[in-house]
Amino acid sequence: MTPKVRVRFAPSPTGALHMGGVRTALYNYLFAKKHGGDFILRIEDTDQNRFVSGAEAYIIESLKWCGIEPNEGIGFGDGVHAPYRQSERKAMYKQYAMQLLDAGYAYYAFDTTEELDAMRDRFNAPYNYVTREAMKNSLTLPEEDTQKRLLAGEPYVIRIKIPRKEEVRVTDLIRGNVLFHSAQLDDKVLFKSDGMPTYHLANVVDDYLMKITHVIRGEEWLPSAPLHVLLYKYLGWESVMPQFAHLPLLLKPDGNGKLSKRDGDRLGFPVFPLEWKDPITGEISSGYREKGYYPDGFINMLALLGWNPGTSQEIFSLPELVEAFSIERISKSGAKFDAAKTKWFNQQYLRMRSDAELATELTAVLTEKGITATPQFTERVCHLVKEKLHFANELWENSHFFFEAPKAYDEEVIKKRWNEESKAFMQKVIPVFEALTDFTAASTEPAFKATAESLGINPGSQMQLFRVLVSGVGGGPVLFEMVALLGKTEITERLKKAVHSLL
RNA sequence: GGCCCGUUCGUCUAGGGGUUAGGACGUUAGAUUUUCAUUCUAGAAACACGGGUUCGAUUCCCGUACGGGCUACCA
């Protein structure tokens, strides 16, 4: 029987969650849901020096905003494997380090930072099967010396003893078999002198204890995967070792390298899901949420950055992503982030929003400005302008003239179009409009044109000017739809006022 | 430097021993809206290079180049 799929997203609370991290969480979420499994959030806070207050809450809020909520873990409710914060699991790790020690797979090391630096300078090599011979550790020191140091409370770390000559095979769901030679590995610290495990030990122990079946993480972890494989083996957990999938990285849009916070500042797009204020420096980094992006569009974009369904479908709801997702279709190479396409996704999602939903957003702006309008009117306004937008927060700037009469008129258009001929036309069209009983796009347009023609004027030459006289601006939705929505009274009054003020 | 991963239009990608190498974003032109946006149509635009294997390689293999990641008592 195959065990229930259990995956985890395991960020460190060292700052805001990067969009690459969000994508990793997303792929874990999709994989879990696809297989009816569990998705766990585990906080890896084994490095007390890098702890940033607020980071954990930020991670939780980000996942919630994105709609990819873990069903177990910090912020989402405890399961049977609680706690989910490694600092609270501190007591669990030591015994596994001891187990490794007893079995001869690990050893104590007492080297100081200075000694370590000196060793690296001298050998230009890591702590490994050759250099460890020259260092202060339980492999080189007499047994009683080691015991004496331990008893005296001398600081120590526990290092893994990497075999000198062994092939370590990592089977990766995305990359296939990757072969490493143990001679290239180093004796990584598993247990630090401050009593905390390092990532490597804590990660393997927790994944084992939490019955994780698949480890889906960034490609930056591939080089340490053989170390993890060795740990499963030495701990006797080889038969329940999770399967690995190392994700390609998110790259800078220009140039090369991993996408970083700096790139967002430099190129003008957020790299974080939510706005983040650094608690130390007070520096603020923009977020997709605050910029007006929809979470489902953001997630859709992220899903397609490194994965594709093999069809030409590009717009996916979260359930559709779950349905279509498979690890096999994740690409191997890094993906450069594309801010323009991210905007395009948002535009697509904006169009899928109902007029009523957009009206709610616009109403919030109206209320702020002390403007009242009926929901029906606001909805129709939204219906007319939504095709022009990429973001809902552009609603007001594209529709303000529906709610307030123009205070000024686009000067360029006035300069170009306002003349004796147009003055005569506007004065004549006012009574024509007033006489209409049925004031719709279907009635105003022919009336407008007929009036122009009766004066021997090309109707087209008056359209933009007319638009400016009633709205103040040269651009906007389809003219006669706009006219009809504003209504006869409003249109004729605005027109009279405009003609008067321009005389 | 060493180790590992990768390489199809500018970008995200499909494809795969014989294809007009497909789509999307962006971009260019035209049409529509006498504006803008939208929409429609058309266009430019890619298999990194060199060797093999093969009747045939963009596809398979090897090398080179280039890119990326890792190389901490950070994750």
C-alpha cells in the first residue's frame, strides 16, 4: 500500500516570503491536492541569529492571500505531528545526532572559527576526509581527551563523517538520477554548538517524523541532497525516504541570476506577495496585493513559470491547476520572471470579475470621496470601462467623469477642435437632445449625426470635442454608450455649461 | 577553482529522428473605435557551437561554449 501523500513547505522566518517561495509552496499545494494528500507548513527557525520578527506572520498571511492554505502547521492548526516550529522541537534532534555518533557516522569537533579559517586557507579544501585528520575532533583526539572536553563543557559541534569513496545516487522526479561522489562532499555540521540542529539534520528528522513522502523544494538544495540521502541511510530510514523534486529557479528578467528583492526595486515590480516593512531598517518593499493584483491571477502566473499543462490553456483557476498539475511537466531550466505577462494575467482576471464585484470596489472609492451613486449606475459604469483596465484600482481614473462634471477641458482638443463651426453645432445639438424622448445610444448617435449633417459638418469631426465637453477628457468608453448612461439631463446641462464657459 | 544542474523566438513555453518547428506575452503594420483602451487581421522573431550515430538530427550520444546553483556552526 502506498502511503498518503504528505508534503511540506518549510520556509525560514528570515524576512518576507519571496515570490519564488510562493511558487514552491504552490507546487507543494497542487501536488498534495492532486493526490488527496496533506500539505504542511513547517517553520525552520534553527538559526536564531537570522530570526526576523513578523516574518512568520507574513508567511502565513501570504499563503492565505494566495489561497494556498496548508491543512496542518503553524497558523493553520496542529495535526498529530505538532509542534511545527523547529525551535519548539529542539529537544527531539539531539538523540538522532547521538544515534549517528554511536554508529560511527558522526563525530564531535571542537575547532574554533579561527582554526577553521586557518585550515581553509592552508588546504583550500572543506572539512572532509583529508582535512579532518588535521583538526581537533573525536576522530583525531584521544578518547579521554574528547570526554574531558565534553565534561568541561567545551563548545562542540557534531559533524557527519562522509565516507571517502562512495557513490551517492539522488533520484529526482524532475531531473532523474543525479550521481554524486562522496569525496566531493564535506563533513557538514549536523548539530551546532548552540544546541540547535542545522537545516540538514532538522530537515531530515522532521520529514521522517512527519511522514513526508515528497520533498518539493528549490534547486539550490540539489547539491545537499546527497548529504540528506546519506542521513536517511545512516539513520536507518532509507525505506521511507521521501522522493525528491528540485524546482528550477526564478531568474531576473534582465541579465542573469536568481530573482532578488533588488530586482523588483530596480525594475519596478514587486517580488513579494504582500507589502513588507523591514522591522529593523523600516524599509518598505511593495507587494502584489497592495499594487492591486488579484491573488488568483498572481497564482496563475506563478504556476506557469516553470510548469505547463502541455495544452494551450493559460487561464487556470486553482482547482483547475490542481486537476492539471503533474511534477513530470515541471521544466528543468530556470525561468526569467516577466512583469508584463503578470500584468496581462491580471487584466484577464479583471475581465472575469462581474460588474457587481467591480462596482463594489469602485463604490469604496466613491464613498471615500463623499460621492453617492446607485449600485445600478456604478455597475453600468464598471461594465463600460472594465475592458480598458489592467487593475481594479484604475477604475476611478477611468470613470470619474461619470460621477462628477468636468472642472476643466482637455486643452489640446479644445485648441484643435473648438471653433465657430463646432460652437454652432454644439448649440444646435443641445435642443435636439432635449427633444429626444428615448435617450439611448441608439437614439443619440443618429440624432448627433443628423444635426452635424444638417449644418454641413462631418459628424466625426465633432465627436472627440463633444466627449471633452461632457467629460473633460479626450479618452473614455464608447461615446454614445457613455452619453446614454449619463442621461439627458446631465448631458445637456454639462454641454450648456461647457459652451458657456468656452465662449 | 571544484562539484552539480541546465540551454527551442526578446520572455514563458509546446514538440520531437523526416514538421511550413506550434501557442502565449511583448513587439511591428493594417482595420475598427476619428482619440485612448479593447477587438480583429497580418508580420518579424528560436532549435548555442563542434563532432559522432543515422539514409536523415533541432530531437539520441560525446565534447565545447554559455548560463545558473552550491561550495557557513544560513536556510
